[in-house]
Amino acid sequence: MSAHQKLYEGKAKIIYSTDEPEVLLANFKDDATAFNAKKRGTIAGKGEINCKIAAHLFQMLEANGIPTHFIDCPAPNQMRVRAVRIVPLEVVVRNIAAGSLCQQTGLEVGTVLKPPLVEFYYKNDELGDPLLTRDRLLLMSLATPEQLEQLQTMALRINEILKEFFHKCGITLVDFKLEFGLDQQQHMLLADEISPDTCRLWNDSESDPDRRVMDKDRFRRDLGQVEDAYQQVLERVLATTGNVVGG
Ligand code: TMP
């Protein structure tokens, strides 16, 4: 395969090959979509902001023992990553009830979830990324029972590390989505991105339910000042170091 060939274009990133077969280049876009791309827009500077936030978080997670696909950033909106075969699951961890959990269960927004909830969604745009049961997931061979256990353990550990880190940033980590992939040695790596596109982040110094939102809900719900919120997350993330936490 020739170098720098476009391999895949997703809603938020374009993936290119490089001259190293085990390395891919992810180009973060300013495009924003919501509700399975029924809503489309642009968030100025988002590509760079999300790339920088994701790079910082991946490095912090690596330092805390989580293997990720991150290598480095050759440009502000570009990330070199290890090539992986993506597991077609969106792993969502929830610390506080919000979003689809409230819509589907009637739980009140803000309900604290102890222990955190881990959910698996089928990564399939045509089907609208449906919520899976563990039995359905195994029936569909989307992961082996061992991989499912591994994903659950990794997701909860990542949650502990991120929750503590964001707390130091003055931000409450409400919920987030992770994707994982297998490298050529079949090691499970954290992949995709972690950013205000893929997390719900609430500003601890705001009590108003709309003003506190620092994530893509500002775009989904037309709350305005989307760029400012993303920039604010970046500034706080860069100003905070993530030390190893217990557990
Ligand atoms: P949800 O409440 O809409 O199910 O979202 C849960 C979390 O997952 C939230 O932090 C946003 C994130 N998410 C994505 O990253 N991509 C998606 O396609 C969806 C639906 C949610």
C-alpha cells in the first residue's frame, strides 16, 4: 500500500497510511455531527483542540499503565497512531446519569451512579449504534468472553484515572465513550480519541445546568459558545498533570 493514502474518512477524522505499515496518520477535522450525522456543523479549531486534548490524555493514561495507540503528533491536528483492528464496539462509561441513559430509563439527569455503569454499543451507523446486551454481543461474536472482561476492566480503570485527572482540572467527568483495537500481536489498545466530542464534561465552578456544559452537548443542544468551551477544556487539561493514581 502506498504511503499517505486515504484509508478511511469518519465523521471527525480522516485516517491515512504512512510509509510504515504499522503506523497510521489520523487527521482531526473541525466537522461536527450529532444524532448519527442528522445534525452537521463545524466547530472552528476543533481538530487541533481535540487532537491536543486526546494526545495529552493518551500520554497520561500510558503513564498510568493503559496501552494506547498514540505515538506522537507531527502537526497540531495530526496524530500518528499504531495500526489496530478496531473492535466494533463503543464502550460507554457513566459516572452520572445524562443523555440517552436518562431518555431511555427515566432516571433524573445528575443521578450519581455508584458503581459506574459500563455499556456496550454496536458501532454500526446503519443500525444507529444500538445498545447491546452482553449476550447479544457474544452471540454476534463482536468480542470473546475474555475480551469482554478485558474491555470492562480497562474501561473502569481508565475511568478512575480520567475522573481523578478531570477533578484536578475543576471538571466533572459525567460520562464518555471509548473505542479499542487489537494490534498485530493481538494486544488490546485504547484507540480513537478522548475529547469533548466523546465525553460529557461539567465545569465545577458553574452550577447552572446549561452553563456548566463544556462538551459536544453545547453543539447537540444549540447552547452556543462551543469553541470557547472546547478551548477552556484544552487550557485546563494542559495546565494539569496526571500523576499515577491507586487502584
Ligand atoms: P449518550 O448519552 O448519548 O449515550 O452518550 C454517552 C457518551 O458517549 C457521551 O459522553 C457522548 C459519547 N458519545 C460518543 O462519543 N459518540 C456517539 O456517537 C454517542 C451517541 C455518544
